[in-house]
Amino acid sequence: EAGVAQSPRYKIIEKRQSVAFWCNPISGHATLYWYQQILGQGPKLLIQFQNNGVVDDSQLPKDRFSAERLKGVDSTLKIQPAKLEDSAVYLCASSLNRGPWAGYTFGSGTRLTVV
Amino acid sequence: AQRVTQPEKLLSVFKGAPVELKCNYSYSGSPELFWYVQYSRQRLQLLLRHISRESIKGFTADLNKGETSFHLKKPFAQEEDSAMYYCALSGETSGSRLTFGEGTQLTVNP
């Protein structure tokens, strides 16, 4: 079974620039999550999709972050404009069912550095 | 609000020694508790979950609702156990959203 694919692996941008991350979940996984992991902290959920609908985006800074999941498969997360505090690893995960007891599969993440 | 606390950022033990990684949580309902592990240069992966009451790689964890804890234990640590460990919680009011602790870096010395 192929894992969750994310790209790019690394990205360095200047503050106020925009950036986009891509995620391809495991085939058939209806639920997709984007997490932000700041250095020294645990992952924090940004947004959760069920198929192509948003289930939870309560912790997404909507003034600068946006995400979409067209056709219920791939997803993109965008930051515009980026701030220094957005430097983090952005993790994508997917699962078969809504409940976490089905198990998340995480991607390798995209490490963003904002300078 | 739900919260997970891992009081130790770093934990160092010798090979063969017992190890316990502490996790305390705050949640008003019935939580689901998990341990995730991230080995060097690998992805974050599920180690075990309390509802399964399983032992994975010699690790066990018991949910203690009275003490609101879910400590991870292994009687004899191995060098390959060196990794970052995260305790995570999900509750019925948060759907499948996981709340993670800040993690404990375990180092097992030879």
C-alpha cells in the first residue's frame, strides 16, 4: 500500500510571500488532515476534510491559510502571506473512517522555513 | 477543552533498564488515548491505542481515569527504542481530531 505523499519536502521563502503544499492520501481514504508542527511542539490540527467537505477548520488561521480538496482526493494547503511564525513542518494524514481508532497514516511532511 | 501534557521533554536510560514515558490529559468526557512514535528520519506512526489493550514492541500503556494518565512503559529498553514519543487524545466532542502532547525524546544508551 502506497503511503501518504507530500511535496515539496522542504521550502524556504521570505516573509509576505505565498507558498503551497500538496498532499496525496492513501487511495480510498475518505478523511484527510493537515497538521502544523512547530519545532519543539506536538502536531496541531489545522483542517480536516471528509471526502471534499470541510469537517473541522476551527484552528485554521483563515486570514492567511486556505486549503482545498478537490474531487475528494488530493489536497493543497496555501499560506498567503507567510509570516515568520509559520515556520514549521506541515503534516498531511489520511484515514479510512472518521474516527482516529481507524488509524491515521502520516506523510513525511513539508518543512517550511520563512526568513 | 482537551489537553495533553508530557512533563519530560528528554528522557535518557541505559539499555535493559525499564522506561516510563509520562502522559497526563485533561478532558471532561471519555477520551481515546494513543501513543505515536517518530524514529529518526521516519514518519510519525501509531504505536498503540488504549482501546486495543495491546503490547507493541514490548510497550504497554494503561489508561488511568482516576489519575487522568496514560503512561507508556517498557520493562527492558532497547537501543532501537530511541525516538520521539507523542501522547495523543481524541474525544467524542472533537470528532477524530487528535490533540498531541509536546513529545518526549527517548534516548536509550548502550
